[in-house]
Amino acid sequence: MVKRCVCHSCGREVELGEVDKPCDVLCGWLMLSCIKREEDIDRYSFCSLGCLKIWMDKQLPGIPDVFIESLDEERSE
């Protein structure tokens, strides 16, 4: 049975064969577990720190431009 690991950011896919050791095939990959509540865990895989950062940036709300512009106005006064 072949298992697949897919990067949640770029979609890169790696296949793990029956005789493959996950630690060899997935060397350098990052795995993230998000525990929502008991028995409810989301798991994410990333092929690099860069892909993890891209995914994290999409998960976090951005700072509204109006707020950032107001900081510039306060500095110039």
C-alpha cells in the first residue's frame, strides 16, 4: 500500500512505499497538528519552512491598510 504526503502550501507530493521509512522520505518536511477538541485533530504537512510561512500568512488576518496609513499620519505630525 502506497501512502502519499502532500504539502498543504505548494501541493508537492511524496509517495511512501511499503518498505520506505517515513523519516528518510520526508526528511526536511514539517508536520503540524492543530488540536481543536478531544478526538478532533487537523494535521498539516509542509515540504519546507517557506511553504509553512506562506500557509501561515494566509491563515492570519491582515492588518487593514487604514490602520497602517493612520500610523504614518501620526508620525508626520
